[in-house]
Amino acid sequence: MLQRIQQVLFVCGATTSGAVLTAGMAFCFGLLVFPSGRDAGGAVVAFVILAIGGLILGFIASLVGSIYWIAQKSGESWKAMTWIGIAIGLASGLAIWNSALLDSVVLGDIINWFPGTIIFLTTMAFLGGLIGGATSLLRKH
């Protein structure tokens, strides 16, 4: 039962992190390529399509990759440091979400929207788990 929970958490975390990462890269690319200002023309539409395309592509690629990873790896229980990292990542995500830091950022509107909040918190927990897992591996050697 614990292994199924770990697998679901891994797939959810990897999928949201992959989608956020590729959408963020597409967003940054769009900021560099498309002109800013009032006379941007169709650049805004192309920019939105680029960001949504990056989100969809990252979602699909990381979903397939995480399922493939689970199918190839033997199921072993996560170390305590991984669970601590998940808890710290989730707590820091909640702290950032509840603070006034997001009010001054354009992406704060997206994160404060309910699906954006879930994606943000899942990504923060996943990154915390990765750092915690890496820490437990480094402590072994």
C-alpha cells in the first residue's frame, strides 16, 4: 500500500514539475523573442500558444517518463529524509503561498488560482523530496 502511495506521489510530482518547467522555459523564451509594447500584434496570441504548448508537452513527457521510471525500478520504500524533504517542501510552498511575496509577481495571480495552487504546492513538495532523497544518498557515501 505504501509503495502505491509513493508511486502516485512520484507521478503527480514529476508531472507537475515537468509541466511547470517547460511552461516556464516557453514563457522565458517568449519574453525574449516577442516584442513588448502596445503594437505587439499577434505576438500575444503566439506567446500564449507557446506557453500552453510547453505546458502540455511537459505534462505528457513527464507523465510518460515517470510511469516508465516506476515500471523499470524495483519498489523500495523511501528513506526518512525523502519524507522530511517532502514535508519541508510542502511547508515552504504553503509559507510562500500565504505570504505577500506573490502579490508583487505576475505569476502570483496564477498561483493564487486554485489549480495553480495545487500545481505549485505539488511541485514544491516534489522538489523537497528530491533534495531530501539526494541528501540521504550523499549521507551514505
